[in-house]
Amino acid sequence: MTDRLAELSAAGVAVWLDDISRERLATGGLDALRREKHVVGETSNPTIFAKALGDSDLYADQVKDLALRGVAVEEATRMITTYDVRWACDVMRPAYDASRGVDGRVSIEVDPRLADDSEVTAAEAKALWWLVDRPNLFIKIPAARQGLPAIAGCLAEGISINVTLIFSLQRYDAVTGAFLDGMERARQAGREVLLAWETSHEINTASFDVQRSADGVSWTTIGTVAAVTTGDNVYQLYDNSPLNGINYYRLMMKDADQRF
């Protein structure tokens, strides 16, 4: 039988699961999807969690403990959802490590009821980032106009952001601007730029020259990465001194005979 997911994965498609539940985590279902079905990411939202809570008894003990402690509903919800997402991040960690941070991500959404308040959205995103405390976490923030400062601010602080609800080219352009703003502020704060790439097929490859440009015309080599020979064709390089403004990057693949 043809494995369609394997074909998609081989073509460079990152297969994500739009679902999360403690049932799937506890039974090893998510781990099996990662190992056997090429799933390299997982996303969640309040609706998904509401269904998970309603369909499983595995939350009962935690809910009981939270109730005994007198924890408010909103904080209890935060504790329950971050517990599952932290667990899912650990399950996806092998995919994250194998891809050097490109895949293996899990996304948790800031409460969409906060979307009209940039400061509260940013504060909630930071709280979720601290609570989950995993490098392969994505914080999902809606692309509402009020959310753009939160997106830029969180990126500037090194928080990985997944932007959701982009329904027009104009909104996409605004989100891109917020992303670039956040990256520039991160650079000014001394944060590094991680460049990561993957090849689907290599023959006689010796290395990759990573080049950077401020204008897309003049290029400077900032590093060379040796080709792997294990079949795991995933690479990364840190740019420790990105330029002011927009940075463009390209790869020059060098053969064993030193030809490009």
C-alpha cells in the first residue's frame, strides 16, 4: 500500500496533527504517529481542549486536586492545558532534535478573548512560555491588529510564535512586518539568528557555503557547513552578527571536487 504521508514527508512537507488529548498522550498514540506516520508537529486550541476534557476521565484527578486547592477556573484551565502541551513537547522532542529545531514543534494558543489587548496578550504568551518551558513550543497569537505588537514583542524576547487567523494579503503583510520588527529587536538585544535547512537528495556533496546579503545583490560567506554522510540531511548555522535591517541568506552547495 502506498504511504501518502511518507511521500509528502519525503517531498519536504511537514505533517502536523491538529489535535491534542491526554488520552492520545497516555496511550502512546502521539508517539506512534511521530514514529510511524511522519507527524512532526501538533497544534491545539481552546475548542480542541474542550473536546479532550469532555471525552476523557484522565483529567479527573488533576481537576479534583485543582478544585481542592481552590484554583480559579481560568488558572486551572491554564494548568491543565500546559501540562498536556509540555507532555506533547517531550514526545515530539526527537523530531525537534533530529531536524535541529526545524520540526518537532507543539503549539498552544493564547486565549482568543484577550486578542483586543496587546499588553495582556503578550503577558499571557510569556506566562505560557514559562509554564511549558520547552524549546520546541510555539505560542499561537491571533493576527488581529491589536495582536501585532504582542507578536513583535514576544519574538524580540526569544519566544517562538505561531501566528493564526490570517485571512487576507493585507493582514499577511502586516504580520510579516511584525515578524521582521521582532527579529530586528531580537538582533539588537544580542540574540542569534538560526538558519536551518534540509535537503531531499544529495550526490557527491562536500559542503554548503552560507551567504548573507543586505540587498540581495552583494553576498558575503558567513560560514561553511560540511555535508552529512548519515542520510540525515538536516543542517543549521547560527548567524551571530546579523546586519542592521533585513538580512537575506542563500546557500551555495559545493561538490567534493570543490565545484558549485
